[in-house]
Amino acid sequence: MPRGRPLIAALIAATVLVSVPAFALASGVSVRFDFSNPATTPFPSDRFTRVDFTQNTFRRVRLPKPDCTVQVSDCTDIDVINTLDGFNTQPRITIPFTGDIDLSTVSSDTVYLVNLGDTLTGGGVGEKVGINQIQWDAAAKTLVVESDQLLAEHTRYLLVITDGVRDAQGRRIETGGFGRFRDAPSRDERDDRDLMDYRRSLGDGERSSRDRTHIVALSLFTTQSISADLEKIHRRIRNSNPAPVDFRIGNGGATRAVFPVATTTAIQWNKQTGTTSFTSSFVPTPALNVFPGAVSRVAFGRFRSPDYETAAKYIPATGTLFGEPQQQGSNDLIVEVFLPSGQRPAAGWPVAIFGHGFTDSMYGAPWTVASTFASKGIATVAINVVGHGFGPQGTLTVIPAGGSPVGVPSGGRGYDQDGNGTIDSTEGVNAVAPHTIISSRDGLRQTVVDLMQLVRQIQVGVDVDGDGSIDLDRDNIYYAGQSFGGIYGTILLGVEGGIKAGVPNVPGGSISEVARLGAFRGLIAQALATRTPQLINLPAGSPTYFDENIPLRNLASVVNTVPGASAIQVVLERNEWVQQTGNPVTYAPFIRKGPLRGNAAKPVIFQFAKGDGTVPNPTTSAILRAGGLADRATFFRNDLAYAATNGQIPKNPHTFLTNIGVPASAAFAVAAQLQIATFFQSGGTLIIDPDGAGPFFETPILLPLPETPSYLP
């Protein structure tokens, strides 16, 4: 070979090497970028959406389906998910890799989100959001994280993965598939118009980044709309002129259902507990004597509320921008009213709507607080939650000290949803197949609709005794609610501008997280066990039912090697995603931090208790964190109270507000009730510490917010 040829060959080889993109030479670990499946590319991603100009996001989710003959439940869930206009506002983020990584290098500095702007206003651009609850799925070689904070609704976010993430040998992660897709898409990819649109969006996002030289992968996604449906319904209700509440419902309309407390011996409740069966009990009228004589009269009336749920107990999806929720019918609801004693103010009594909890009814918790509220000159009103109060054929029999008993409809809203002949205490609040993933989302939203209608009824005038005078002050309407009542109450406070101030007691969100971490964990186990295929991954009889292996916030990262845990996590994430429009966490920012259009910031108190076993502390902290409301939290230290009373109060403090039947608990209950009543009496300006300088209530809570359950052993 002539002497010059080796040199020429070397030059040719060098030229070829220079012309080959760097990603082609990469042999290290990179982020997978295969768009055939959400599990094989960073997710969430707008790649799995389609254009839809009827939506606030201008998109609608389009997840691919697995084999529906095998993954039956997944396919049913995806059918519902694909009606949404965007992704979870508190998303579980997955990033698959081609190899193992050094988990200690994953942080909010190396993996983070950047706000690219609200799709309608462009607001929020540039805000950086970190990550939390870091996991490594060893089998799938997938990093799993959650956004460190609630994301804004209908907003575009860029997920950024940088080369600060290292592989198991300490080397920087390479661009790999992302680099190829960005620089030289394949012919098939170029022929996919939607994919090329997504590529351009990624490019725009990358060019706007301040850290371009260190980016190894990106994903762009748009969060779903949260408030659209309830805002539209609220406007419709606010502009309506309903007929007044009708109190002439006693004995089939023959008499006014207004009863002096002093001359009422008892109220018997004949609740409909089956299609043809009834169970008798008594309404807790003695609870009205917490402050003897404070309540003068109790009344029962009827009003009509629009119903947006179908017979399957879900609200059909409509375009969040141009669509309008369609009223499916209407319901005649029973409202109970507790009027204070004394001289009625000229404008009527200030009034507190009180929301009862899950499995409870308007004949439970509202009766335990009405006397305390009345002692401060506050009337109380209450209705039954969707699916609660047992069946609609139930009745009350009001037994006076003299004269004849009076029959009143009890206003039950449950029905025999499963066809087994009985009506359980919550039957009818959840959606049924094939919409079971919706769970109680729309039962909660419909209850909020009913309460917005109740607000409107008060605004047009409530004349309880028929003397032509207004008994409830239309300009001083407040809200308090316990547990489930705190949950839908937080949603109500975020949407309804006619409420002046509010106190949610022991609320939490999401419902999926409340159940997963607390006393209702068995309900999730039942749902997992009845899926096709079923997903229970622990032996029968295990006290924890299943193992999802999700770390709590702010704890060390977790390597997930638990068989079946990842599949459970996906189901839990999809549940939360679908149910976000009924999640109090997502409405918390609308209360004070960023009120919805036409609303003002509201004064509130959030009451909760250390070690709550029903609505665990981390789920209440999620509401406070999302709404920037930690300074408005009152924290009952049940651990200290339990020790001080030598264990005479329950270990689970979930009902600390209403537990007036246990002598050792009664003082704490009334103290918390007086905090609410005083707050409302002052128009939402005065927040007292329930026990003054005592140690049992922190007002406000001492930070940091609790992120562990802290159950008493």
C-alpha cells in the first residue's frame, strides 16, 4: 500500500466519526424514549393526548389500551381517563432508564418541573417545582417521583432530567433516545404529525430552559382543569331565583314543621334501611342542651336542587372551555334549621351550614354543635350528603310534650345501589361500573352543588315560621363541616363566593390517600381484589391488606423490590387523577391564595388532630400546603390530652369536635366548637385558642406540618 493511503484512511475514519451524532456513540445509561407505551418514556407526556379545542387545555387525554381481554379493569379505567382534558395536578412521575442509576443523585436540583404557563392566561411562567417521595423500581429500572407541590390547573409543565443524575458507576446520564429524537427522528416518527408536533413543543421548552447544557431528557405535559364544572354550575345557581324553602311539610303538608325545643319530648327516626325494611332510632335531641336553652326551635323544610349526576352516579364529562354540564334532573331536599333563642337580629340570624361526615347524616353531628353555635347567636342548617341518610321513604316522628305527634320526611338520599335489598349508610355516594374509578368524586361535587343551592335559598330569603320576616341573614352565611363535611366543605369554600368564612374540621385529601393511609384502607383492598386481574400482593389475612411501598413525604428514597407494588401504585395514581376534580387539596388554593374569578379571599380555620386514624395527618397537611393555610390551622394535641386524661378519651381523635357523649372528651369538643362559633360571631376576624394558654390546642399549629400519621400505639 502506498505510504499516503493509511493517512487518507485515518482522515476518512475521523470524518465519519465526527459526522455521527454523539448519541450514536453513547454506551452509558440514558432515559428511555419509546412512545409506544407510557411506561417506556417519561410520563406524564402530552404525547398521550389529542387536540380538542373545546377544552381549557386544548387537549384531551389519549392513553393507549393494553390487551382488554386480559387487563379488563385497566381498559375500563382508561375509558374514563380519556375523557379528561389533562394530567394529574399532583402527578406520579415515571422516568424509565436503560440501566441502573445512583438514586442518591436524584433531587430537586437534578430532576424538576418548570411552569410553561396557564393555557388560558399564560400565568405562572418560569416557576420551578421540585420533586418528593423518590423511588427506584428495580425491576423496571424506572425512577418514580411525585411533584413536591400541587401544580396549577390547565397549565403546561416541562419535566427536566439533567446529567446531574448519575448511573450506578457514577457516570453522567447521557442523552440517548432523547438526543436521537431531538436531533434525527426516524422516518416513521417524521410521518407521525402528532409526534412531530410534540417534538416541536419539546424543542420550544428546551430553548426556554436556563439549564440547556445539562439536559439529558424532557417531557412536556398539561395539567387538567379542576374548577370548570363547578364554576359554571355556580354561575347558573347564583343567577337563579328559586322558590323559597317550604316548611309546610309536616303530616303530608297539613302543618308547618317548626317545633319549640322546650316542648319537644323526642324525635323518632324511622330510617329506610332496605327496599322494604325500616329501622327505628331517636335523633340526639339531648345534644341541644350543651348550652341549655340556647336553641329555641328546630324546623324542617324542603327545597329543590339541580341534579347533575346520572343514575350511575357520575357527572358526564363536557368540554371545560366551551361545554356546559348538563342537568340530569332535580332533587327535593330536606333541610333542618336550628334557631337561637332571644331577639332575632333585624336582618335575621347569622347562619352556619354544617356538613356531616361519611356514614353520618344530618341527624348526627349537626345536632352536637347547634347548641354551641346558638349560644353565640348563630343559627345552624344542614342537609344530607348524596348517598347518606338511608332511603328516601324514611320519616321523622316529632313527639311533643302535649298534643299529637307530627310526621316529617327525613330526606334520606341513599338507595339500594347494589341490589342486595339493603340500603347502607353511604350507599349511592359512589359511581358504579363501568365508572367505578370515579368513586365518590361526583357524589362530593353534587353535594357541593346542593350546598350552593342552599346558599342561594338563604340569599333569596328563609322565613321559618311564616310570619313574613326573614329568619336567616342572607349576608352572613358561614360553613363548618366535619370529616367528609370538611372535605366537600373545602371544595365549597373554594367555589362559593356567598360564604363569608369557614371552618373545615379534620378534612383530608385525596380520598384515595385518606383511605390508603387510614382506617378505610380495607376499601382499597376490596377494590384491588375485585379488579381483573386482581392486584392484592400480600397473603390472605394480612393486617395491612396490600403493600404499595410508597414513601411518605420528605423521607429517604426507596428502592422498590416488592412484587406487585408498582401495579398498585399505577392504580392509585389513576384513581387520584380521575378524582382530582373532587379533591379538596386542588380547591384549597382558591380559598385565599388565588380566588376564582368574582370571589374574594376567605378567612378560614382548619381544625385537625394529631394521630387522626380516619383522616391521617399527611392528608390534611396536603390541603394546608396547597392552599398556603398553615397559619390558619388549629392542631388538637390528642397525644397530650390522652395522657392527661389517663386514656379516658379515644386514641383516634377523629371526632374530637363532636364527641360530647364522653365526659373526658366533652370539654375539648365544646372548646373547639366555641372557637368556630366565636370566629363566625366576629365575621371571621377573631380566632381564639380553644384552651387559651393550655397545651392541648396549637393555634396556629407549630411548624413543620405533620407528614407522618403519628398514631397512638
